[in-house]
Amino acid sequence: MKFLMPLLLLFTNISWAGVDLVKVDKSEHKMYLYDGDELVREYHVVFGGEPKGHKQQEGDQKTPEGTYTLDYKNESSSFYRSMHITYPNAADKENARQQGVSPGGMIMVHGQKNWFGWLSPIMQNFNWTDGCIALTNAEMDEFMALVEVGTKIQIEW
């Protein structure tokens, strides 16, 4: 599939723009890819079962809020491709320590559960992850082609 990405980008009118910021608006279920001030792409995304508010601990079904980094790509995930978000940061860890809980982790941008991509027209209408940010599989291919490791991600309500 990777060798088809240049063709996908050609036929979808997307350039090989240098995406330097990913913005996520949880209240609108939107993800925006930016190259400077230019909006490169917009996606409808879904989250965990309790999306409002910042992730406080493992199992709370929340997606973290704040500025993080997309620090590695995972091609052998339980979900169709994924890119890791650097949650928890030092402040998240300290907050969890003070509360006596685990902050959790392994928060990713990912596609659909493996073998269930065909359900995305239904699944993308519900918050179904454990706190990750989910796209359709086709959108995840595009995301992985456009977003490099080291890109900042800002997540807000």
C-alpha cells in the first residue's frame, strides 16, 4: 500500500506538504493538518468513551489534552497502522503520582481495529477507543504519508 501513496495524494489533490502541526478539536470531532498557516487536510475523528476533559489515569476513557509530539510509527499495531502520542509527559506523570494512580499510556492516532475496517462507516459515528484518536483506514494511510515522526500535536476540547 505504501507504494500507492504518491498516486493517492495525486488523485486527492493533496501535495507532499510538510505538515508541521496536527490540531485536534475534541468538541468538534475534527483533526486538522497544517503546514504553517495553511490547512492541508481535515478529518472527522473519534475518541474514547469519555472524551471531555484531560486524561487523568489509565482506564478513564479520555484522550489527553495539551501539546505533545508524534514520536513513532507502528506498522504492526492491533489497529490499522498507528502513530504514538507522547502522553504522559512529566506533568501528566506528576499529576497521576499525586493522585496515587497510573497515568496510562499508549495513546495513538490509529485506524480501525484489524480486520474490521469495513465497519468504519458505522464506527466513526461513535467514541469507541480507549482514549486514542481514530480515523478510517484510508485516512490513516493518508495521515501516515503526510505526517512525519517529530510533528507536534495539539489536542483541545
